[in-house]
Amino acid sequence: MARAVVASPAPASKRTKAASVVTGSRRIGDALSIAEQQGLLSGGRTLTVRGRMPSRLVEQAKKKTGIQSDSKLLEAALASIVAADDYAEWLIAQSGTISKDLDLEF
């Protein structure tokens, strides 16, 4: 069965500073709010994550989200992964699990 993330976005007044920076995508803001509600944004920033990215990819991501900081952009991307809904994967995995003998007539 699929893991469901059930959380409603925090009121705008309670969202993190990172979530309020996001102007171009409500989905990113919601993902940051969910990550905050799960306690994933609390604590010190102690881990350094580095990677080489295509500049056009980063430019477009910044343009779409309104985030200018590379660190905040990575934080938003990671929050999006954590908050992702796995429903599509679960639905595909259900293929063939209903008996062909099941009467679906109403």
C-alpha cells in the first residue's frame, strides 16, 4: 500500500522564511510547509551538499520558484522530494490485483 503524506499547509503566518520566499510555486511552498511540520527544517544547518548542475537548469528553477539562494533552492528541491505523493506509483502497482471474476455491474 502507498505511503500517503497527509498534511495541510501551515497558515501563511506560520510558514518558514524559506516558504515565504517562494513566489512562483505554491507546490514548493506547500512542500516546505510539510517538511517544516515534520520537523525536517529545524536545527542547525550543519550538512554541506555540493553538486555541479547545468546552469540553465538552475536558472529556470530559480526563475520558476523565485528563490535566488542556491542553498534555499536545494532545500526546496529536497522538501519537494520528501513531500511527494506516491499515489501514481501505488496505482500502477495495483494493476492485475483485482480478480477478473469480480462483478463490477451495478
